[in-house]
Amino acid sequence: MDNAARFNHIPGWGSDIPRENRPAVPMERTPPRLDVPWSDPPPQQPRTVEVLRSIERPEHSRTFGTRLPPRGLSGMIRRAAFRHSENDLRHWLMLVAADRVNVAEGLCQDAKRSPVKLAAVGVGVAALVWWLASD
């Protein structure tokens, strides 16, 4: 028994059925969408801070975020991560680690700027040490 005979009971079976009977017709575009290169691409956003780029891409994307450029220990980890391919698990694990280090760096900066926060952090650390030592 060939495929046509086996699946004739399925409504709309076959690739050469009439267009009005195809299930994907409402989603099909007429004319079909073509991915052609732009004749005049949008201008490149100027780079005023360091922007990390994947090794899989030859150039930077047209737009990118500049709010938090890589800096400190977390920036060093991010730069090391971008030396590896995006297919490499090290790339993503290093980026996750850099996020965690960035949180710790932010807490240290907050504590340095505000004596109240520094006192709160000190009380928290003292409570943690007391709790660990009490066992």
C-alpha cells in the first residue's frame, strides 16, 4: 500500500492540492517575502563605549546598548566569554558568572557610597557569621 492510498482519508493530504484547501493558506504571503540585502542600510550607530561582539558575526549590529559597558572583574569575564563561540557552553556559563559578579560589584559600590547601606551590610554579615558559628 503506497502513501497516497494510506493517507487519502486525511482531509487536505498532499502537496499538490488546490490552494483553497491548503491549511497554511491564510499564513502564506502573496507575493512571498524575500530576504534581499538592503540597497541603503540604516546608518551604523556610533560606538562611544566598548561593545562586545560575537566571533560569529563579522561586524557590529546597526544598533546596540551602551548603558552598561563592560568594566571591572565582570567586564573581564565577559571579554573572555566573547572569545568563545556562541555554540560553546563556556560562552554562556561565563556570561552568567559575569552577571553574578556584576551584582556583587554593584553591592560593593552601593556600600561604598552610602554609610547606611554599609552599616546594613555589616549587620547582615555579622548576623550570618553569628548564625554559622552558633551551630
